[in-house]
Amino acid sequence: MTQAPHVDYLLASRYAEELKGEGNDHFRARRWEDALAAYRSALGRLPKHKPIPKSERNVDIDELSPDPNSSGQSSNESPVRNEVDETPLTEEEMQVAKTRSVLNANIGACYVKLGEHKETVNACTAALLDDPHYIKALQRRAASNEQLNTWSSLSSAREDYNTLLSILPKSSNDSKEVQRLLRLLQPRLEVAQKQETAEMLDKLKGLGNNILGNFGLSTDNFKFVPNGQGGYSMNFSQ
């Protein structure tokens, strides 16, 4: 005789909460690897994420910062399963989703301490699957993307900061801080874009020269000049 689904959810949540508590103890003691292992183990006890639509998602869930024991608060909105199935999640499924989101965000916090920012981004992205308006996960992912310092990662950080501005009260200190970070981010984005574009063009030029070399030509034989209509004309010179 199989257990009822709600019993399975209760057991999974109970085991996960116990392991999360162990992870919080390790985190407070600065044992990042041990905390990471505990959070991962707790996450493994829970069912996997079920997609939910944009229209019915929780606003925020607190977790490690500033207090690793903080359970946090979120809105009372009921997430639903996906864009097609509008059946609301059960109370047990909602609790599992909240716990799963917190655990993923806590995993991200461990990776920050370990200096593994790509893993932080991945963990926070997983947290945001269950709660796309999870403020701390958005903040943490944006900060780690800034550390990665590529055109793509900085663009992603900008998106997260803009999302935060749409969530945070406009007069709050957090909102003002996000606006400051956005101002500082813009020139870095422009530099990264120019640098990566130049690197890409150099690679394309090298590839072109390899091909054209078979015909005694190089990319230097082709000049691109503005045509006065917003585009370019290609001129060939021997």
C-alpha cells in the first residue's frame, strides 16, 4: 500500500528542514563546504521544480542573510504548475517550493564564499525558478555575474538589477543602491562589449585569411565603407 502524496511531501519537507538547519550551523561556523553538502543533501530530499506562470508567483523569501536561521517571509500568492495547467499548487507543494528556493539560494551563498561565481549564478537561477521575484537570489546572481565580468554576464546583471527596481519600493535604500550599481555597470558593459566584439572580429578575420589565402588574397583586400544609408558597401582592392 503506497503512502498518500501529502504524507510524502510532509516527510520530504521535514528531512529537508533538518538538513537545512545543519547547513545553517555549518554556515555560521564558516564551514562552507560542509554547509554546501548539507544544503545539497536537503535539496535532494525534495521533488524537482515544476514550472509556474509569471502571473502567480511569490514575491520574496528570506534566507541566510543576515541571519542563517531566518526562515523569511513571502507573499500569500499561490503559485500554479505551468502556463497550460492553471491548477493551483497544494499547500504542501507550495511549502516544498519555498524550501527548495531557499536551499538553492543558500547553495549560492556557499559558492559566493568559495569564490565560485559561475556556480552561484546557476544556484540562484534554480532558486528563481520557484520564485522569480526572490530579492536576495536576484541580488546574489547579479553580484556574481558582475564578478564574472563578461559582456554576457554583465548584461544579465543589468537585467536582474532592472527586475529589482521593478520590485523594490522606489524610495527604499535598496532601490537607491541598485540604481547606483546600474550607473556603475553601464561603462563596464560598454568596455566589455567593445573588447569582445574586437576579439570576435579578429577571430573572424583570421578564419577569413585562412580561406582567402588559398586564392592569394586576404581580408585586407576587402574594405567596408559607409554607404550613407545606415549600411556598408564592400570594396575590393588588389
